[in-house]
Amino acid sequence: MNKTSRRCATVAAFILVHVLLSPVGAAGPEIRSERVRFAEGASSAVIKGQLQGAAGVDYIVRASAGQTLTVKMQETNAQNYFNVLPPGSAGSAMFVGDTGGDFSGMLPADGDYVVRVYLMRPAARRGEASDYTLTIGVGGKPLAPIAASEDALIPGTSYHASAKVRCVPAFATAARDCDAFVIRRGFDGTATVDLPGSAEQRSILFVKGKPVAANAQASDAMTSARNGDTTIVKFGSGERYEIPDALVTGG
């Protein structure tokens, strides 16, 4: 199988997995949304709920870059899982529940994260039910953006700067020039770099010049290497971004 065929197979597998992991009618009215609010002084909440058939629930959690989101669930049906979706996701998850276990991860960007609770499609079609207890926590100090008075923003946006960078986005087959936008969170190389793509937006958090978190799935392990004044960030075997120091630091 040549490289192009392998890439097509990977895309097809992603689509199949996404369909199988989503509850029936994932884009429709059977997914209801609920905002998670912590009691005063608390950093976590315990939620009890029930699923029946294709009905799922999106629990929306507001959190910031640099904080750690933790999610644990106990359920009465082994086909009851949760996914974690990053801000602005059209369906791509940074954690997919059937990979097993709970979730704990540093967050790369500010915004609404979604914990989607659902029954696997075969169980949903059979009309099965599940009682669950979900524990959602947000801890750690947020990495606040630099104020516009100290580092001017691109007019009408929350970004401090933009650039063209060489990249191979998710599900692409060749390198290209990609748009990159940065929210600087310090003058020491701490920043969120957003890279819009045709399939999904990649967000990468740098702390003191080093990439430490991203909104990619854990299975697409993030690695990085230096090449002169550029950090090359990779996810899995194909996705790649070349991020210049000047974009991250403003230097």
C-alpha cells in the first residue's frame, strides 16, 4: 500500500471511528447541553444522570489554558462512555472514552470544553439505559493572555499576531503553508498557537518556549524538536507544524 492509500485508509478509519463512537443523531436534538457550575470555593462537581437509547448529554465546562481538566465516570452499562471535546470542535475529540479509563490533561486554550456522555451506537439502537455518576474538576492557575495594552492585538480578534508556517495538517498528505495565530501569555515564550485546518483546528500550548499541551487525541502522541529558531511539533506519524520562536515570543 503506497503512502496516499495509507492516508486515505487513515481518514476512512477516523470517520468510521467517529461515527461508531458518537451517539445516534449526534448532531440532532437527542444531545442536550448542560452548563457545569461549581459551588462557591469548589473546583469540582459531581453529576448524576441517566441515559436511555440515543439520548446523550453535553456537559459544558469553562476553563483556561494551563489549567487541568479531570473527568471520572462510574456507570451501570459497560457501553456508557464519555468524550472530551475542545473549544470550537465540530466533533473531533481530544479524549475518546472507549480508549479506557478516566481523563486528566492540561488544557491548551481558553473556552468551553465539552464532556459528551453517550451510549455506544449498538447499545443505543437496542434502547439500553445506564445510570452514571460523573465527576468533573478544573484545577491549577490559568495562564492569562497578555493585555492588549502591553502587546497589541490583531484588530477584532483575541490574537496578538499571525504568521505563515510550514505544516502538514491533520489528514493532509503533503506540506503546505498554513495560517498560525498566537495568544501570548507571557514574555517568556508562554503562548497558545492556533492553527486552523480543513478538518479541525489544532491548538498548542507553549510554556517557556516548549510545547506542553494540545487538543489532539492522546493516541496521536505529541513530540517536538528544535531546528535553529524553530520548534517542530509532531502528532502521530504525519501531522507536523514548524513554529518560529518569533511568533511565540514576539521577538
